[in-house]
Amino acid sequence: LNVPLPDPTIVYDANLGDSRRPFVPFSQEISRWALYLTEDLKFYEGALIVNFGSRLTNDSQFGTFTTSGAGLRYNFGSANPATAPFGFKVNWQQSFKAPGLTQLYLTSNSRRPNPDLVPEIGVGYDIGLDVALSPSALFRATYYRIDLTNTILSAQVFEDRPRNQAINAQATLATGWEMTFDWELDKNWQVFVSQTFTDARPVGVYGVDPQDQIGRPTQGGFFYGYQFPGTPWNNTGFRVTYTSPGLTAALSARYEGEQPFRGAVVSAPSYSTWDLTTRVPITPAVTLTGGLFNIFNTIYQEVPGILGYTSPGTTFRIGAEATF
């Protein structure tokens, strides 16, 4: 039976019937070079640390951009960050991100190019506190804010069929809190807990936006003022670790809060998973590794709102590491 091999340049999609559109070849290139300048300064025997830096980026397609950043940390009670009972830190930074070649030029059955894309420009800051609750327990809390203009997002456009296209949204805003707690119970046992709250959404008005049936501003399938699809409002992490010369084992868990999808007005439910990983040295050069993942066989959607992208259930892995 002589069966012809599939054409590797064509994406086959059962939903499209006989209408198959190949990837359209393109030949483009972008060259980019950058110069960096960084500096760290210490005062009061290292209790005060100041750093700053700047980057000059030259892009053959988008021109020249300068982005800078600065940070400050002050350790109260000790010049050593590891022993200071209290630390204050603040950082500020600019960012630049150019579109990729596929976003600019790739055409396929599911993607439309956008050669009019411009780079993202961003500015962000974070403010945090480090508090040593005891010589073996450290609590950290950080607030952050990131503002992006010309944000590159994926949207759906409709011609003969829906296709994805990268576009420049007017702006996006992300704010949130990150908190961690490290506790070394003794030389063998450690506990780590993290908590994150995230508020990330498109903001502003993108030209003259169409509206959905109840008046929410939309552009290409995402909703201004609503949480980004697939971004949970909160998530929690937990890990307890046992370490000894003959065994290292960690039991970890994560909780993912509700994740919006389908226009950011319907949410995928929250879920939690538990994993167990181990490392057992056999010789100074050989270590056995193993892991049991999603111990309780939690069923959840890895990509919320897209059928078929469900969790793999309980899985395990066994391996070995050798050092020569």
C-alpha cells in the first residue's frame, strides 16, 4: 500500500474539511545589539545598598530604545542581609519588548501576520519588606505594579475563518502582592509557604471599541477592565523538605484560584495538587531520583476554556543522575 506522506508545510485541521492553508514561507531578519551599564554602591558598612543600570538597545526594524532601572535596600539592625532583623527594598525599572518575526510575518491556517506591530514599552516598581521572625524564620512581602503601553496580545480576526493575530492593545496594568515564609525547623526539616494575589487586565480605550451584548468594551475577543483569561486571581504554594546525607524528599502542594476565560466573564474552578519528589544518593557519583505527581488525581484544565487540555492525572517518574 503506497500512502503519500503528509506535506510538512500544510497544517491539517479536521474542522476545516478540504480547505487547508499552508504556512506561507517568508524570509525576514532583524538584527539587534545592546550596551549595558550597571553599578552597585554600598554605604554604612553595607547596610544601605543602591544599584542602578541602563541599557541601550538598537533594533534594525524599530530603532533605538533606552531602558533604565534602579533599586535600593536598607538592612535595619545588621549590615548583613542574612542576619538583619528587618529589611526594606524598593525597585523601579523600564522595559522594552519587540515583536517576534512570526507575529510580524507568519501566515498559516490559524494565524494572520501583523507587520504594523510596534514594541511594548513598560515601567514597573516593587516595594517590599523582609522580616526575620527568628534566626530560622524569614517572612517576605512585596507589592508590585507594572504598566505596559502598546501591549502585544493575541486576538481573533474574522475573514473566511477565525484566525489569531498579534495586535497592540493600548495598555495593560498588573498589580499584586507576593508573600513568602521560610522556616528552618532544624538541620533536616524546612518549610516554605507562598501566597500571590494578581490583578492583571487591559485598560484604556482602544480606538473606537465594539461592545458586547451588555455594553462591555472589547477588542478582538478580550475585555478591557477584566482579568486576563488564564490568570488566576490568587495562588498558594506549600513545600516541606527533609534533607539528610542519605535522602532528600519534598512534599509540595499548590492551589490555583479561579481563572477567567471566555471573555473573562466565566471562570474555571479553583483546584489544588500535591507532589512528592525524592533524591537518594547511591554512590558519590550516582543519585536516584523519583517523583509522584498529582498524588490525589485532581482533574483540572491546564488551558482553561479549551477542551482537550485537561490534567494528565497521577503520574510518576524515576531517573538517575551520574557525575563524571
